[in-house]
Amino acid sequence: MSHKILVTGAGGFIGGFVVEAALSRNYETWAGVRTSTSREYLQDERIRFVNLDFGNPDRLREQLQEWKQKIGRWDYIVHNLGVTKSKNPDDFDKINYGYLRNFVEALIECKMVPDKFIYMSSLGAWGKGDEKGYAPIRPTDKPHPDTRYGQSKLHSEQFLQSVADFPYIALRPTGVYGPREKDYYLMFKSIKYGIDFGVGYRKQLLTFIYIKDLVNAIFAALESPVSRKGYFLSEERAYTAEEFRHYVAQALHKRFVLPVIVPCWALWVISAIAEWVAGKMGKSSTLNRDKYHIMCQRNWRCDTSEARQELGFTPHYSLEEGIRETIAWYKAHRWL
């Protein structure tokens, strides 16, 4: 009998790829989406859709009881629901932490706890790395997130740790890129037009993980005997902004790209204004004060040794290979 899996936030960049991978592994796959969620990349007829009201604990328990009568329970849950930017700062904790808490408590009350619950956290939950000696961020370091997003992710992990015997694994990927992703796409698009914007003048080490490697790590965690632990996920090596620009320009066959460096103080001013304007328009801004902290962070190296040893996590894509494949997809789908 195939395993039953629920992927929340299935309409998002990561969620859509997790759904595809679950189907390729012949899992009975449920995609957690809202009525307003785009299903552009959720077209496979084998997908079963679920719309759970995470913001309403009473209704959520009713819905889970209804699903329990139909299917029993999901063997695996990948909780990918969350926000990375919002016009209301309170939404980070409300959605990233509050919805998770409502869901976990409802699963326990309805006796629908899965065999494994993957929580998609973030390297941002640990905050800045060593910006003097550039030592990798380690799981044993004391977390000190400096963004509202990172704080909400840490809050969520701390809640999971407090729930006795709940079989979670928290995965903390660094920058995730790949086909269909929209933030790095804006950087690729800028480089296509001959300009690459960088931030700050001090040395900066960036880390990445290609979406296919991240998905493989998710299923390695699901199928492992490990439980109640968190892992950093990243490609093994770090890169400079110059190397990133070179790989993108190479894949785009761009011979000359002008690097434009924006000082961190100027980025803070621009970010604050962009966030204020977007708020007045009732929208969220890609460039905001949270993004400022992320872009100005100088060291994104992280220690992934525990993921390698305990989950068998091995990234197969280098940044150069991942960018080449991503840009080929953007071109094929007329994004670039």
C-alpha cells in the first residue's frame, strides 16, 4: 500500500516540486491549497486537493475529523505553508507560527499525528553568521534571527520542540532557487539587461541549494528513522557575488554585465521607502526591511555535516549547473 502524504502550501514554489516528487514516488498525494491558490503547476489528475482553515482552530478540527473518516490519516506531512513577505509585519508570526501551532494541536487532538512531519524552516532562523572569520553557522550556535521572518521560523521550531513525542524534522535551507522561482528570477532578468546589483563592500559569502536537491532532502528526511531534530541544507561550498554573476551571464550568453554596488545604508533607506509605499497601496514589497537584513548579511555558510551523516543528504547540483538548468527553463517558458 502506498503512503499517503499531505503537502501544505502546495501552490508555492517549493510545494509544487514536493507534490511532483511525491507523485513520482507513487505516494497518494494531497495538495493543501486555498480556493484562491493558483493550480498552474498542480495539473496532474492524481493530485487530491485539501483546503484547511489553519487560521480557525475549531473549523480546522472539524475538517480534520471529516478527513479522518474518509482516509484515516496522512502517513507523512510536509508543512510548507508560510509567508516570506507581508504588508502586515504581524502576519509573519500569525501565519508561520500561529497556523503551525493550530495545525499540530489539531492533529494531536484528532489523533491524526503522522509518522513524520517535515517543517520547512529556514537558515534565517539562526540569524547572522560569523562576519569576521567567516566560520560556518552551526546547529550548536545560539539562534539570533534579525528578521521578522527568521524570528517566526525560530518561534515555530521552539514550539515543535515543546510538543512531547511529536515526530517532526525541521529543515533549514539556505537560498533556494530553480525553475518557477521568482525572486532570483528578478536578478537573472537584471543581468540579462546588463546590470547586476550588489549590496555592501565587505566580503560576502553566499550559499544556495537547487530545488531538486532540496526536494531529495525532504524525502530523505521523511523516510529516515530520525525524528525531533533540525538540519541545515545547502550546497557544500559558498560563492561570491562575482561568481554568481559569472554563472548567470554565462548561461545567458551575456558578454558584459555592469556590477552596481549599493551601500548597505542606502539599501536600508530604499527598503524602508519601498515597504512604506507598498503598505499604503495595500501590497507587500519584495524589497523591505527584512530583505535588507538578508541582503546585507555577509556570511551564509552553514555546517551541513549532520544532514549528510544522518539523512544521507548529498547535493548533486553545483550552482553553475543549477543556474544553467534554471535559465534553460526560464527561456523555454518565455520568462527570459
